[in-house]
Amino acid sequence: MPMIEFKSVNKWYGGFQVLRDCTTKVEKGEVVVVCGPSGSGKSTLIKCVNALEPFQQGEIIVNGQSVGDKTTNLPRLRSQIGMVFQHFELFPHMTVLENLNLAQVKVLGRGADEAAEKSQMLLKRVGMLDHAPKFPGQLSGGQQQRVAIARGLAMDPIAMLFDEPTSALDPEMINEVLDVMVELAHEGMTMMCVTHEMGFARKVAHRVIFMDRGEIVEDATKDEFFGTPRSERAQLFLSKILQH
Amino acid sequence: MNYNWNWGVFFQETPEGGTLYWEMLVSGLGWTLAVSVVAWLIAMIVGAVIGTLRTLDSKAPALFGHAWVELFRNIPLLVQMFLWYFVIPEFVPPLKRWMVNTDPVYAQFLAAVLCLGLFTSARIAEQVRAGIQSLPRGQRLAGSALGLTTWQTYRYVLLPMAFRIIIPPLTSETMNLIKNSSIALTIGLAELTFRARELGEYTFSFFEAFTAATMVYVIISMSANRVMAWVERRVAVPGLIAAGGGGH
């Protein structure tokens, strides 16, 4: 059974169709990179996985639960999927440690000590333990994003979603975030990453999905994708971003 | 202008006997403060709830919040005071019976705090709504993505930041509320302005009476301002230059 499965997903914003008949899947332990030009629907696609965006047609199954089903307990489902955003979205009025503790205590019902222990372990893992008492506004972008990843991991997720995690970062901070993601991939985390970091894709992705105008144009293994993309549109896209 | 100031008037005995005029003003001040504090609590609680409703995705609560705001801010405050004291009790017989049978000061106090509290709640609701809407949309998404319910997302993520952002306008609303409490004199509540006018009428020392009242209002109003400024410093988030952090 795949961890995440999309079956003919269609989504409209009013009369504008943002997702067209998207069908794909992510197996357990698989790293899938989603790329494509801006406005192609890749962020929308992964936001549908944890129902941050509703969709009108089709089905998404996460770990056996149907996301669009009205009887699905969405907060519970979401708590099992970690998500990392382009602009970090740490809670600015809470310390780094409190950011990690909050949902562990309020959603998973962990005790304060247990949560803090888990948080500290994860902060150590992303190299941010020394910054635990600081507030997000006192950290660099790269540091904030590493904390955001730790916050997602603190929920013991069955999969992690990354929505352009390095797009808002200064160039010198991109690698510290990618390093954490690479490590996570090597540990066998199921990951779906919207990113333009093709180096990251080459290094750890199992599959690459290329989207254009709301459609999944290319859904290939890494080697196939970087070898000879089948579609012209993917070739054009790659030639543009790999030029330099 | 030839006017013989007579500050000694405050130490003369009132016609009621046993009390001095300054004590009468202080009792008025007591009512002013009592009305302001209770009305402020009503305004903050109801304002936070209504402001939150207006930012929900579901239509019905948002519509209710909108109607609430329009109702209370489109009727003059003075008219609202008369409605609460003279009109609404006519439609609620038990309330009317209670008003007739108890000391009128209780009914005046109740009408005044409801009127001022709900009137101000509509204004605070708008500030709260603006505060929530000024936060990046991703904050709400991040709360949801962690599995927080809508209520928890508001309680722990959105409202704490929204309230920090709107402290300056809330300060203005608080000061307005204190000053607006003088409207309660129109339904007979013996608050500060009522007492100042009474003092003037008994002694013809209107200048002294209203000078004193003015100074007292300025002092309470400025104190409220200072307290809010202190609160703002206390809850300031380290690393944020202006609370909010909206733009990137």
C-alpha cells in the first residue's frame, strides 16, 4: 500500500483549473521531488495531501485514510504528516523550544517533560539546541527553517511535506537546510518535496514529478528524468534551470 | 475675565449633610471607574469573540459578527444608552419589575455597562479582526498542519500575535471608553460628570467643579495609556522590531 496516493485529483479556483487529473503515488520510504514552473500547481498538489487545500474531484489516500472523506478526522490526519513551509511559519511569540512543544502537548497529549525531551533531541539533531530559548525573530532564515523541520519531526510523522523549503533563503543558508533534508532522506523518511534544487533531487530523490499548468507531465525515476525527459516541456524546463 | 476662584468650595458641606463636596466628587469617580472597568471587560471579551468570528471560513458566524459590528457602531452612543435604560426593559417584563423594585442605581449601572461594553465591543472586534488578518496566511496553515484544531490555532497561534499588534488601537479604545462613561449621567448614574454638574448647581462654582472633573479625567485617561504602554513592553516579542512580522 502506498503511503500517499493521488487518484485523478482535480481542483478549481472558481473557473480556473489548478490541478488536472493528477494521479501518482509516494511509497513508504520514498523521496519524491516535485518541480515545474511557477504557477504549475506543485504547491497546491502537496497542500492537498494534508487538506490545507480542498479539492473537488478525485481521491487522495494517506496511509489508508481518504483525505477528502467528510468522516476523516483532519486534525488527527494532519498531525501525522509533517509540513515545512517556504516562509518557515514558526510562531513568533514562542521560543524555539515552545514552538516544538506546542503541538506535542496540545495535539498528541504528551506530558510537558516528555515533549521537551523530544524537542531537545530533535533540536540537537538539526544543530539548533543552543538556540532553544531564543525567539524565531532572533534567528537567521536557515536556522528558522531547521527549527521548522524539527517542529514537524517532533510529531513523529509518517511522512514529511516540503513546500519550497529553500526558496526564501539567502544562498549561503540553503545548504544547511538541504543537509538536514538529505540526512532525513537517508534515514528512510517518506518525503514529498516541492523544490527547484536539482542537486538535492539528484542526490536523494527516488522519483521526480514534473508539473506544468496543473498537470503531471512527467513522473519518472530520477535517472530517467535527468537522463532523457520524455516530454518537451520538461526538457525545456531543465535546460532553463540547469544552464548555470 | 473677572472671576473669583473659590477652591475652598470642595471643603464645604453638601446640602445632604455629613459629606463634603470633594467626597461627593470622589464617589462620582468611583462610579466612573466601576462602569469603565466592567464595561472594558465586557468589551474585550465580546470584542475578541466577535472579531474572531469575522475571520472564520464558515459563512454564518462571519455574517453574525458583521451584523453585530454594524448594529452597535451605526447607532449613536447616547441613543444606545436611552435604548438600554428606557426601551429594552419595556420588552422584558421581569427586568422591568426588577428595575421598579430595586434601588435605581443598580439598573443605571447595568444599563451603562451593557451599553458602553457592547458599543465598544463592536469597535474592538474590528481591531481584533484587523489584527488577525494582518498575520501571514501561513501562520494559520502551520497551526492546522501540526494538527491543531481551529480553536487551538486561534488560542495559541493567531490571537496572541493579533493582540500584540493591536495594543496601540486598543489603548485608544480604552481611553475612549473611560471618557464615554460620562454619557451615563443622562440616565441618572451619579458618576463624575454628574457630580461635577451637581456641585456647580448647588454652589454656582461651575468653573471649579468642571476644572476638577477635567483634571481627574485627564489623569485616569493618561494612567490607562501608561498602563497599556507598560503591557506593550511586557509582551513585546524579542527579535521583532514592530510586533507583527507581517511583511517579509
